[in-house]
Amino acid sequence: MFSSFLHLFRESCFFLSSNRPPRRKCRVKIEIDAVPPKEHLLFLHLSDIHFREPYCLNQETDHDHPVRKALLNDIRTMSERLGPVDAVLVCGDLAFKAHPEEYKVAAEWLSDVTRVSKCKINSIYTIPGNHDINRNCAAERMVQAIRKMISVSAPGNERDKELHDTLLHEQTSQELLKPMAEYNLFAASFGCDLTPKLPFWVKELILAPGWKLKLHGLTTTLLSGPDEDSKGSSLYLGALQRAFAIDDGIVHLAMMHHPPDWLVDNDDLDDALWNSCAVHLLGHKHRQRYLAGENGVRLAGGAVNPSRTERNWEPGYNFLKLKISSENGKNFLVTECYLRNWQDNPDRFVAKMTQDDVDVFSHKVLLRQRPLPIWATRTEGGVENLANTGASKKGNKLLEVAEMPSPHRDLVFNFWKLSPSQRRKIMQGLNLLENSDDQLPETQRYRMAFERAQKNGKIEVLEEAISHMLAQ
């Protein structure tokens, strides 16, 4: 029933869009933040903050406010000890029910986090969790029908193909992402919003001379909704998101909300992570855990604000330091994890200790790939074909991953400070919007405008227009 209904829907949409130019293959933009190299990168790992409207709108009615205040104090103390934080990594569930006001409060609190950690405010990277899904929207019949088409397909090539086709189709892709609309508006400021062409994100940071850290923001919530949040249900990542290429000079770090064992394709995902990613950052389970293996480390963030009805209520968060070391002609990734959790009476965050009674969990991972030339600032190699990942069948269009230039994070962050009318005025004034863009969600509309600005050499003019508008 679902199959015939959805295929009829697709055929009708094809008739309406038959005069439009063919869609391009899906490509992933990799943004490179070329900050001056230093001895290490220091990250703040947060997850499951759960700002809940209406309680979070008033500190007097928000019983989790004292915990978050204590966390800010602890971050300040740890940053004074470890140094300024290079980036804040948030593994989902910023909100509780994806309400717009929840994201407004989340943005204000994260601004405080960057202030006390001495981190740039636009160096926040986020992924969605199941609480960042609007469940009323996810329960709509069209959204449910589209998700059903994907989830009833056999896991593996068939399900990957159905997910692939859904994302490439103009109407079904919008319905699939519709429950994350409010999250996307929040994440757009940090360049972490999701689109049909980019249902996850990839960024690069300079880790050390000759080495770059590739951040993968994986989306485990594409099929998350009213009835799909139980372990081993229909949650599915897919082959496209777990294609981690092992390249010289590249160290992979994967962020995901749900742990692998919550997903249908958990075995394939777990193999890909341990084979190719040196660092895995997780959320969702509200259990703070550290696991080290031969090829990497896995760090579960716990929860900044777990439900107080949980048996083992224990807020937590982590610091993570990464650096490259060389010994006897071999290169290693050195990881230092500082796990911080809640202590009652006196109420504060304290260190989780190792068996050796120290507050840092240290590990070394042998890097079998070679470093890049020190002068290299961008990974070479162009388009990476995913034909052998199991993402498609013979004859099916292939999703591709390619490095493409994207606007600087400062530009994107400042652009989203503007009001909706100001954003539109600037883009229209520079002829970066087309009539067909009005059919798209706002985040996707302006992503396309940024692409046109990049293509037409208007980035500097766009930056000037944004600065002028902010100064008014």
C-alpha cells in the first residue's frame, strides 16, 4: 500500500518538474578552517542538553539551570588549566521537542560556553539528536509514508538505494528533512544544517604540520520519529555516511548521536568506525564511557542534562585533546580525554579517574598513512567515487563526495545574525536568488545563494554587504 502510494506521488511530481534541468549528483562540501597550526587541538564534547520549553525560558522555573551554571564554571577552570578550546562539538539533543524557543536559549547558552572556554563562537559544530526532531511533523502521513518506504526495504543495497532515491527526489527529500526544520535554522549559523544533497557534513581542521583532522557530522536521525527511537528499530545510517577514505595526512573524527548498536546497520557502521576513524564521539545513552582500541578511541558524552527520573542521574561532559607525535620514524595520534561528571554535596563537576588514579585517559594510535607535505593546505584527489561502498546498485546514480570551496564560517555566522528581511534584501540585491528558490526552506535557499556567490566571485562583496547591514 505504501509502495504504490509513494510511487504514484513520485510520478505526479515528475510530471510537474519535467521541464526543469536535471539535478546534479549529490556532493559533499568539505570546509577547511586554516587556523595557524599549534601543538594540539582541544575540543569540548557536549551532548543531550535538552533545553525544554517553557521551563528553560525562565531560570526560576528551570531546575537544570544550576547544573548548567556549574558546568560553565567547571569549563572555565578546565580551560585555564588546558588552554583555550579550539571547537565545541555537540552530539545532538540540544532541544527537547524541537521548539524554536528552545534553540534560542541553546544559542545563548552556547555563547556563554564559548566565552568561558575562550573558543571562537563560530567554532561550534552540531549534529541532530532524536529530541531535535519535531515529532508532530514526523507523524504526518506523507513523512511516515516516505520513511516507511525506506525502512521496509531490506538493509544493505536495497535500503541504501531507497534512501538515495528519496534524497535525490525533489519532493520526497523535503518531506524527509521536514521534521528537522527548526534544528536546521539553528545549525545554519554554524554551517551544520542539513540539505537533501548534504544530509550530513564534513569539515577539516589543521591538526599539525602535514596533518589535518576531518570532522564527520553523521546524521542518525533521518528516520527518527514518534515510534523509531528504540534500540535496533528502523534507525539507519546508510553506506554514504560511513564511507571514510584513508588518505595521507588525514585523521578522521566521527560525531554521531545514536551509538552504533542503536542502528539497523550497526555492524557495518562499527566496522567502518574502528577501521578508519581514530576518534568516535557519541551521545544519546546518557552514560559517560571511554573505550580505547588499537585503531582509535570512543567517547560517550553522557548528558549535560539527563532526565531526573533516570535511575543513575549523572550529568557529564568531556574535554578531548589531540596531537601528533613521532617516534622512531612512526607517527602517532595521541589522545587525552578528561571526563567530567556531577558530584552531589557539594554540587559541582569533578574528574572521573582512571584505575591509576589520574584524571586523564591517555592513548596512542599508530597512524599508518603518511603525512602531507607541510605546505599542503587541501587534500588532493578530487572526486571520490562511492561505487564500492554498497551505496548503490548497478545502473543507479552514484552519490559522490568531492572537496568544493565554501564560504568562510565567519561570513555564514554573521549572515544568520541578520533578520529574515535583511537576509533576503542582501541576496536579492546581489542577484543571488532565483524565483525557484522560494519553494525551498530558508536554509537551503541561502546555501544555494552562497554557492552562486562563490561561483560568481561575489564573496567579498557579500561580506561587505553583511558587515554594512550589521553596523546599521
